[in-house]
Amino acid sequence: MNKSEIISYLTQYMRNLDNFDHFSGCVLAAYQGEVLLSKGYGTANRTFEVPNSPSTRFPIGSLTKSFTAAAILRLEEQGLLNMEDSVQWHLPGCSSLINVTLHHLLSNTSGIPDFAAQPDYWEKHMRLPATVSQLIERIVNQPLHFEPGSQYSYSNSNYIILTAVIETVSGQSYSSFIQKEWLKPLGLHDSGVLDGRTIVKNLATGYSIDKVIIYSEYIDMSFPLGAYGMYSTVKDLFTWTEALFSGRMLTERSLKKMCTPYKGKYGYGWGFDKLSEREVVCHFGDVNGFCSEMLRSLDGDVTVIVLSNFNITPVTRINRDLAAILCNEREDTTPWIMDEPLYASLPFDFQGTYYSEDGEALITLYREGSTYFMTLPKRYGVVYTLPVKQISSSSSSVLMISSNTPESIQIIKEDNKLFIHHHDSDGTIKTLTRAEECKKKQP
């Protein structure tokens, strides 16, 4: 495909998602440094009906980690620390982390438990303000999951501790250091660090779903900071990645450390993947009501950034599909099943709970009034209830799609038994059987 054809495919792919209300946010796709698509879709604020645009600011969750990792590397370049330094050397109060180095923190090989995965995080600590020192006090009281350096385990705690190291070594707040070293020199005027108190203009509102679109659960943004506390735009993030990987912000030696895949195929603030034959760095991010995915090929040809203000948007799949179009490896601009809903009586009753053979997947289908709903677990095992619409039907099959996410279910009746094929929005396909049929199979 030539450039105009690629632009057409990118545009049509996103238009298909937008036409079915299956995407709310902004995307940017660039090839060899040239932006081919930069556009907002859906609504930034549903109360005031403000549309998303390329200048809409989004909390970017763990995409923040690339800024934090670069900050630690900058301090090493300045001779103020070393990757093999013990955490205790810079934070004397963390005596339990004497065998944990800065390298372990950056590469998620420290063994420190993730504070955001603790049982009381969602119900209590997420909703309360906290200083970095207060949060670290809770973190260091937890035993390590494994010997530092022996395994990989993604943990936001690592980057909270790195935030404290940056503040201690530089003598500045995390926000001030990021502004001075990265944001101001690059003119990233639409990026910054959230603190939960300062009003940020043009910041999108985050949403979730429980039968209908709702506000996401509240999180106090005083504490995420260097782990998942920044906001940005697709344009600013593109400028950041272009500058970072061109060697304008870090030395070649520092950039090599950042872009080395350690255990778990994780470097410093970046994960690693393959796009056909291309090696890429990438990262997923999410924070209440928002999710994001950023990818750049190491050869510099492909950059795709997806930011969404709906928390279960399949941003990784959208990101990879757009990247495949850029690489001339995808010409299908229909992301998922796209068809108008069919308003007709259904041929059989399929309400009930469905299970997969391994028992891991569970979906419940039921009706309230004239609307059908699908209840199922998604990211982190959180259960959501989505409205579904009929697309087609026959005497033995009904095809339905979600009203808010690009996924479908096909209900099949065979020999008076019911089972479904669920095409999840992340691309996985599972077959599940209704509970009554599962019981009949038991001896």
C-alpha cells in the first residue's frame, strides 16, 4: 500500500469503531516520523458533551514509567547514583531493601509486592490521600515475594520507591524534576503530573460501565506519581518517544540500558514485543476510568499511541491492529463484527450462566425488560455487565454484539443443548456451555 492507502485504512478502521460507539479516546499513528493519523473519537466529558480531540489530555497510567525510568538514568549520567546502588543507600529508612538495587526496581525484578494489588487497596487506600513516604512505609513492611534479581514480577511499588529516590537525590519534587528535565525542554505543554488537587484544563473524564456508562471509581491522585500519575496527549507522547529514542534526551549508554530486555522481557519503563519481524518497545497503562497503550518499533518506523477514557477499551488490540496497517500487514478495516442490530423476536430462550470446560470463564446472559445483558469478568477479574444487541438469528443460532465494547457472542442450540462462542474484545475466543448442560454431563 502507498501512503494515501495506509491513511485511508487507518481512518476507516477507526471510523468503524467510532460508528458503533466502540471507542472513546484519541489515537496517533506515525510511520518513519510522519504522523498519518491523529484524531479524537467519542466524548471527553459526557455531562457537558465535550468531544475528544488530539489536544484532549488523558491520565496515562503506567505510561508514566518511561518518564520515571529516564529520570533515574539522567541522575546516573549526572553522577548522583548508580544502577547497582542499594535502595537503602538513598533511602536509609528502607533497611529491609538492603539487597534491592535500583536496577531491580527499574526492571521489576525486586520481589517487592505490588501495593496496588493488596486486598485493602481498592476498598480503602486508593481513595485516600497519601505522601510518598507514607506509601513506602506500607510497602517496606511487606515481605519480598522472591530473592531480588531471581524473577520478574510487575509491581507499581518499584516505581513509587524510584519516585522517592528521584526526589531525595535531586532535591526536587518528582513533578518539578520531570518538568525541568523532560517537559519544558521538549515543549510538552499538555503533559504533567496529577496531584488530585490542581485543576487540569482539558482533562478527559474517565468512565466505566454497569449496564449503562457510569463514572469510574474514585482514586486520590496524590500518590501514584512516578508509577502511574502523569497526564498527557497523543501529540506530546509522540514528541516524547521521538526525542527519547533518537538519543536527544539520554546518552547512548543510558538508552541501551533502557532498551535491554531483562527478565520477563521488561527493560527500564518499557516492555518488549514483536510486530511481525520488527522488535518493538511498548507499554500498557491504566488508572480508574482510563487505559492506554504506546508502541514504537526499535527501527523507528512505527509509532502507535492509543489513549481511552473508557476503562475496558481493548487498547492493546487496537494499537496492534493500527501498527499492522502501518506495516502493510493488515488490509481488513473491520476490527470486529460490524452490523446493524436486528429488532426481532428471538427464536429460543438462552438466558442462564455459561461455563468453559476449564471452569475459568463464566458468562451470564439475562434480560431486563426488552434489553439483554451479559455479565462477565474482564481485566483484573473485575466483573462487568454489558448490554448486548441482536445482530442475526435462526432457529438454532443467535448472534449478539456488545453495545459498548467490540465483542460478540454467538448462542448455538444443538440437540436441545445451549452453548456460546464468545469473541472477546481482546481477540480471544472461548466456547462455554450453559450450566444446565454442564450438570447433565456429570456422572
